[in-house]
Amino acid sequence: MRGVLFLLELITLNVNCEEREVAIEVGEALVDTLRDRLGLKSVKKGCKVGECGACTVLLDGQATNSCTYLTIWAVGRKIVTVEGIRSKNGSLHPVQQAFIDEAAIQCGFCTPGLVLTAVEIVGRGITYSRDELRMLISGHLCRCTGYENILNAIEKVLY
């Protein structure tokens, strides 16, 4: 009986400001590496085609769907997950606190991706209208909140 041959490659990734060495399969999606190999469970597997935003991570500060992004492409880039946005003293990021304060969390499946997208938005230092914010988060599917509390949370940090 023949076994399946998986070609592994040993690479180093900068994840949450820490160099991590990991063996990956050729063609492995970043979501799989982060969740299954590095144990970062905030990165969710949703649609697997880049439509729902549950797998969002920050790559060099830009919100990116990790389900459609190959791990090998992330070598030399800074990857940030929700586990990496707390301050050094352990306090929540202002966006995380705003999500709590504004009741922007229901089931929580979409929350990590939305939080990271909000971190990118806030980090731009630009004031956006509510309609513009709605467009900026349109790559995320949330079936619990109706988006209003999410928008309230982002606005709370922006203003």
C-alpha cells in the first residue's frame, strides 16, 4: 500500500513579534499554519475562499484573508493575530475594549477578524463616515450583531 507523500519545508515566520520556526507543506494556507501548527486559535477557518473574513490576520499592518494566502508568501513579513495585539502589560487593545463596551460580540466567530480589520482602520489615522466604515468592514460576515454595534465600537476608537 502506498502512502501519501507530503513535501515539508522548514521556514521561519515572524508571528506576533516572535520568530517561529515551523515545517509546512508545499501549498499550505496561512490559516492552517497559524491554527494547526502554531496553535493560534483566534484565526478561524470559515469559508476557505476569502469571502467571510473569519481568517483575517494583519500582514505588515494590512488586514489579509489567511485562507487564500500561502504560508510561504508570509516569510519575511510581520504577521499579527488577535493574540498579538494586547499591550506588553497584558491590557486589551483599545479596539478589543471598544468591542466589549459596545456589545459588538455575540457568538464570537467573526470577532477576531473584525477586530484586526478595525485595528488596521484605526491605525490609518483617518476619520471615516459611517458609510465608509460599513464598506471597509464589508469583507466580514456576521450573522449575530447586524453590524451596528461593531460600527459603534470602531467609531468609539476613531473619535
